[in-house]
Amino acid sequence: MNYKRLMSRVSLACLTIVLMERLDPLTAKAEAVRPLYAGGTDWVRLTINRPGGYILEATSVLGDVDVELYDTTGQRFARGKKLGNETIFFNVPSGAEGVFRVRYSMPICVNPLGACNVNINLYPQ
């Protein structure tokens, strides 16, 4: 296979992925999440633009992360406080779409080099 043919196939594959994403965009997204020291807390916003079931996962390799999910009106919607990583299953009813806020905290961080990284992911069910 020559170089031009390979590049045309790669370009076609990339174009296909971009077009598929435009036809069915992600239903939710999160902002960048800052690392935390032990005892620290911070907020992140999630934009949810479709009703339905979702899974919120908060993970940290070197610490314990706790999360609280607040709906568009500012009321606490769900909470996870188990030791280690958190997984919250929740439903967004029709008409309740919008910007949700997640408060995440780090009760324990055992990173000798500083703050513990936190990953927050949102998946549709």
C-alpha cells in the first residue's frame, strides 16, 4: 500500500468519526478536575443536555475521593462517601437538563509528592 492511499484511508476514518460525533453528540461532559491535597475540596460543572440514566465515577489512585452531586437548582441530588472510589447511578428527568455541579473532596491523600489526582467521568447508562 502506498503512502497516498494510506493517508486517504486515515483521513476518511477521521472524517467519519467527526461526522458521527456531530450527528450524535456526547450527552454530557465535564470540566478539567484539579488535584487535591488531604482535606481539600473543589467543584466541577457537568453539562447534561439529555434526560435519562447516568453513571458518575470519581476515582483517585492515591487517595479517597468523596463526591456530592447538585442539580440545576442547587439542591443535593446524590452523594457518595464510601472509602476509595465512588460510583453514583442517577436519573435526570425530562425538563431537568442543564448544568449540574459536583463537589468533590479528598479526606485522605497518601501521595508523598503532593496533591492526589482526581478523575471524574460521566457516562450514559
